[in-house]
Amino acid sequence: MKMAIENNPPSVDLADPAALSQPPAMEVEKIPDLLEDDSISVDVSEVIAENLKNYAEDEDVVKEVKARLSTVWSNISDRQSYEDVWEKVDEMYRVKPSGDIKEKNRANFGSGVFTRSINQLVGIAYQILVENKHKYKYIPRPSIVDQGTLDQARKNAAILTDMLHIAMDAPDFKRNMRKILYGIYKYGKGLCGIPFRREKKAWKIKGGKDALYSVPVLPVMEHIPIENLYADTNIDGLQEQDTVFIKSLTTWSALRGDTTVVLPKDTSKKGDAANKAAVDQFEATSGDTTETVKESRFGNAEHDYNDKDTGLIRHWVVWAMLPIDTEKGKWDEAGEWKLFRVRILGDADKCEVIECRENPFPGGMPLLDANQCEDDIGFYHISLGEKVETYHDQICTAQNQLADNRSKINRRSLFYNSMMVSHQDRIDYGHSNAIPVEGNPREAIYEMEMLDITGTITNTIIYNENKIKEIMNTTDAILGVAMGGRTSASEYQGARMAATTPIYADLSVIEESIMASFMDKFAQYVHAFMTPADIIYFVGEEGRSFDFSMTGKDYSVVAEGVVYARDKAMRMQNLAMLLQLTTDATVRAKIMRRMADAMELDNPEEITRIPGYDQAVKAALFENVSMLEYGNLEAPQPGENHDIHLPIHTKAYMDAKREKNPNTGKIGHHIRETMNLRKQEQSPPNSGLLSEFGPRTAQGAEVPVPDNFDVEMPQQAGTPIPA
């Protein structure tokens, strides 16, 4: 059943094509404002308002909601151990040494191995998930039996696929996907919301007032920073959570224009001033206790994070299971607990509830999450940074020791006999330390001897860097680094294949958790919130055939970006290995042609020309003359370039048929046998038998002749061509 939508697009007569090209109706609609602060990445109130009761107007229910949220918040708000991990990982990613390392050494080096590996993994994932959009589509459910339903499901699936690809081409989708992937590989956890909005547009009217209308915006994934979402750390999945808090700062302008909320009032004032005075009490500051993660990042980047007013309002979106009886409008803990969207100002322990509605989104919370790996210890799974932290610290320590050692070698300390060397204030020892001693160290001045440990420390650094690469599956083969002069191409490809296997395994889970789940919600949102005019807005006249009566059970989601990339990489690797095993020019050219096809290059024949092209053309033309003019029956030979022969023979056949040449059947028979021979040569060994005039199938029956060939079987070979 389609949900009722309060904010509809401008009225358009779908039966009148001319109406679709005209400006929308000149009427001002009630349109939710867009958030003014572009940095806010979580939708909070701009979802189309459904006809669902706002229990924020019920004081009794609000009292119970506040008590419930305060209790849950007290149980989940303390996550200091996780924030310490995030701070350490951020420090590593910014190529900074940890604080204790800074204190132990004069030098202050970080290591870029972790950063480079993260960037490489994110790049691989982004390329596969974003740039292979043709591998993400909708298809009808295989179980559909009725032909009419199947045909309509195909039309709907094609339209949904077109709309999905439009959404994937949007800059917001690509930018947010990159942020999500960084969260997955950097912190081990990626989070995103999937809102549904309508944009406010102004239609300029010459000499008149601008007309306002709303247009739909295709749903895209919007990144949620890991520190902005609070959940029970002991529960593994996001959809299994009882209550989820999402911090989403907002502005007074956004709240004032939002008709879906009930704002608090200052009784000493009137009108908007009363609402603003009450809302200003919840103004956010940089010293907020929930800002510690951001504060740590500023510290790691060596920037000041000033404690000052931001002009934003402390605002939270809470997805909570609550026992509100929606039929009676009462709080009933013994009744059914349902998912509600609650929006509050302030903090959970001291807040104002401005919205409390039953979840308007189909498919549960409009949130998705994915983990880099699975360790089943709770909501925040182990990250790559945690795995390599000790090796990273060892590299930083070793690099600092190396720098200190070489610095001391270049600026060795001096011992001098204070009884012999006078006027010390007049002597400049440069950057070296001058140590006075009583007695005679080598008469007057003696330079301290220092041991150069460069070789030992360098080996330690290399060892720890290799360990980080192994753990993160970003070995030299993945990074494109030379593996040594004696490494063969097959060894390199084997190493790369072994290293990419776990990367593709992780990506398959990420694809299922993020892309496939997003596609499922995308289709549900289109059915629940859009209108026929919206569909036409995106895909044109084709959208008229979209049937809203179909449901999610009529579609299947196909997400094969990872499979496609893996198979493509394996094909490339196998062809590269074959290329090294042959020296035959023709075979190498054919392998290179297949490699170009695997790369999906345009016009591969321009860069991979098959040797012997001219000779093959001459042979095909000679055969045409022999068959059409002299009536000979030419048999195709194994090893010939059939791809060159067939187009030439086909053209000659069509010309002969048009001219009613009596030998047309002979060249038709030759084409058929050539096609059979090519098919057999491209088939696995022992899959067919070679007949007297070419290949036949394993059962001995000849391959059917194409429809455009009228072949007459010759009774004799004909007259040979005269010398």
C-alpha cells in the first residue's frame, strides 16, 4: 500500500505531453527547508512528512520518552576505550608519532606505511563499487510465473535501474561513498544514513513573483561520522539495536521552518521570539563532552580547537523501540514495542522532545553499517589500525633512533682538559657538546667515538613495514612496487592474486552490507514516496509504464561489482601468463586482442592487429573467385584466420545471391563449414569431430545454417582453376 505523502510535487497532467514541458503550477507549497549547514551529513527532518501523529505534543508520553532515553543514554554514552583507539588510529593516519615516542627521542618522525595502505584499499574499493555501476541492477524475481506480471516487473526493474544509475552518478553519492569507505578501512566501521528529501526550487517569472515548487531528490547514502553515532557496544548489528542516538547539529533557521516539529517556548516572550529564546538554551559549544573525538583530531593535526560558540543547536535524532500504543495514543510497556523516530534538543539526560513519530521509512531504520572484518565482539569491530599499531610504533621509534644516531655522529661530543684549555667563552664548538674533564684526555681536546647503527635499524624498519603490509594485505604486488630483479611475471601475478583474494573477500561483504542494502531501500523509497510525475521527472516518457502496485517481492537486487572486478583481474592475469609462454606472433596477437577486450578498450583492433592480415584477405578473395567463377568447392583449413575470412565471404555471398549466381550455394556451404571450424577451434578439446569438409558436432549432425544462407549441397568438386 502506498504511503500518504503530505508534500506532493506540482500538479501535472500526465495525459498531456505538453504539460510536462511547461513550468509547474504557480502555487506555493509547504516545503521542508534544507539544512543550511552543508557539513551536516545526516538527514534529520527533511524527510517527506507522513500523516503520522507527533507524540511530542502529548505531555504524558513525552515524560515517559525522556525517562527512557535518559536510562539508555547512561548505559551507552561511555565509550572512552573506543575513542582512545580512534584517536590512535587518526594519529597513525596523519603520519604522526604517538606522544610517548615524542618524549623519548629528539627526532619526531611518523610512518606513512599505514596511510598508504589505507589509501590503496580505499582506492581499490571505490573503483570497484562506484565505477562499475553497470553491474548493479534490478531484475524480476525468478519465481514469477504469470507472464503479464513478469513483463511489468521487467519494465519496473529497468526503470529502477536507470534511476539507480542516475543516483550513483551524483557527486553526493561518490563523495559520501568515499567517506564511508575511509571509515570502514580506517576505523573498521562505516556508517551511513539513507534519507529522502524534496528540494525547493524557484521558477523565475518575468515581471512577476517567483513560483516555488518542490522536486524529488533521489536517495543517496550519506556518511555518518563514527563519533556521531552512539549505540550499545555489546550488540553486533545496527538493525538489532534497541536505541541509536545520532548527533546532528542544526540551525535555528532549519528548526523555525520545519513544520514537522514542536518547538519549546519561553513563556516570558511571544511569537518566534519565545521559540528562539527556548532553543538558544541548547546552543552547541566546542567544549561539549560529545566533541572529544573531534578535539583529539584537531590535536593530532596540531590545530587549535577553540572553546567558543558555534551558532549551531545541539540536536539529536534517536531511533528507539518504544511501547507507544498508536491506536490509543498511550504509553503501554506491556504492549507492542515499535520503532520510533525521536528528535531532541540538548542532551539525552536534559532535553526537549520536538518530534516523536512512528518510523515513516519502509524497511526499518534508514541506516546502514559495514565492518572491515568480522570478529564478533560487539558493535565496533577490530580495525586495521589496532592490528598494526605496535609495528607502527616500532617504525617510528626506529626512525627516530636512526635520526638521533646519525645526528650524534655528525655532532660528536668533545672532551677537553679544563686545566689546559682556557678562555672557553671564546671557543665555538658548533652544535657539539663540550664536556670539561680534569686531567688529560688525549692532551687537550678529544672527540667522542660513536657507533653507526644505520644498517641494524634499517633492517628493523623494513621488517616492521613488511609486517604492516602483510597484515593489511597491501604487499608490494598490490602497491605496484618492484619485487626484485629475478621475479618473473608469473610469480608477480601469483603474488598479486594471493594478496587480492582477502581484499575481494572483504569487499564482497562490504558490497552486500552497503550497496545491496542501499539498493533494496532505494526501491522501497521509490514505491513509498514517489509519484508517477517524479518517475517521469527522472527517466522521461519511459516512466509512464512504472507500476506502483508491484512490491519488493517482485524484484531481485543484482550487485556483482566485486565479482566482475575479480573475474576481470583473473582474466588479465591468466592472459598475461599465457603471453609469456608463447613466441608465435599470431598467437601473441590474439592473446593481446583478448586482453584488450578484457580491458574493455574501444577499437582494440587498432592497437592489436593480427599478423598476416593482408595474406588472409588475399586468400579469402582467391577462394571467392574459385567458388563463384569456377564452381570449385573450397574447404576451410584449420589455423586460418576465420574472423577475417568470414566477413569477406559473407559479402561475396550476398552479392552472388542478389546477382543469382548459380554457384551461390557453394560459397554458402563454405561459410557454414568455416563457422563450424571456428566454433570447434574455440571449444575445449574433444568436444567435436572434424568431418571431411569441416567440423561436425559430437553427435555427427552438422551445425545449423544461419537463416540468411540458402545453401545447396554440391554433388561434385567442380573444375579446377586453370594454371
